[in-house]
Amino acid sequence: MRSPWFDGDWADTQSYGCTDFLEEGPNPHHPECEAFHDGIDLALDCGTAVYCPLEATCVQVGVNGGGPFALILDVGGWWVWLLHLEDAYVQPGQQVPAGALVGRSGTLGLSTGCHLHFEVTPAGGGYRDSVDPSGWLSSPLAALSAAVLPPWWGLSSLPAMPRE
């Protein structure tokens, strides 16, 4: 599968959801799991270019929780988290055009090798407020159009849609 988030094919090395990897820890929104992985880990060589397929605003860049180099992009009211980067090329508050190079994959933080942790949360959400990001990899605009806030989020409407 090709992804607009990076230039290449990807292998899912750790999926979204319950996991046996206890270092991930629990997620209060998924009490059925002893440990929960809040994104999808994509096996990429260190230094692989990571692009922004839709217009976005950079929310945060830097060290997240003392570990992974994090980049958070606001894409139409949803935050896309890109973790374990070795470098980032955008700054908080910066408007990021579609197609812009935003960073390069790496292995910083809790990591077993070079990869990209890809996660999606409602805007303003924390790491444990994730939704299944699968559709965002192959078709981000379609995923954004179909995005539904999880019932525990407590908001009555979806954020405004971005323009193509």
C-alpha cells in the first residue's frame, strides 16, 4: 500500500489496539485491554521522508514525555501525531501546505528500531485519546470526511472540514 504520509510502501509492525507489549500501558478508554497501543507503527528506514498530505497547522514539535521526538499536526480539527522522528522541519503555529516535507523517521524514545508511530486524536486530545488511524494512511481526506468522534469524547459535533 502507498501512503501519502511518506514516499514508500509500509509494513505495519504494531497495530492499533490491545497488545501483549505491556510497556505500552493501559488506556482508560479501553479497559478491556491490559495494554493498548494508541497508533500504528510503520517499519521505515531511519531518515525516511514524512510528508503532510493535507493542509495542516503544526501544533507541537519536540520531546514528548521525555522520550520520542514528536510532531503533532492539526488536520481539520484532528491531531495527527508522528512520533520517533529523528528530525522535524516545521515549527509550532506554522501553516503546513499539502505535500510539505515535515520530518524524517527515526527511533527516538521507546522504540525497538527505526519506524514511524502514526496516531490520530480529536483536536486537544492527549496520547490516550486516540482513534483508529488506519484510514488516514491510505486516504486522509476520505478518513477526515468520515471521521466520527468517539462517544467518550463528549462533543456534540465534528470540527469544520478543511478545503481541498
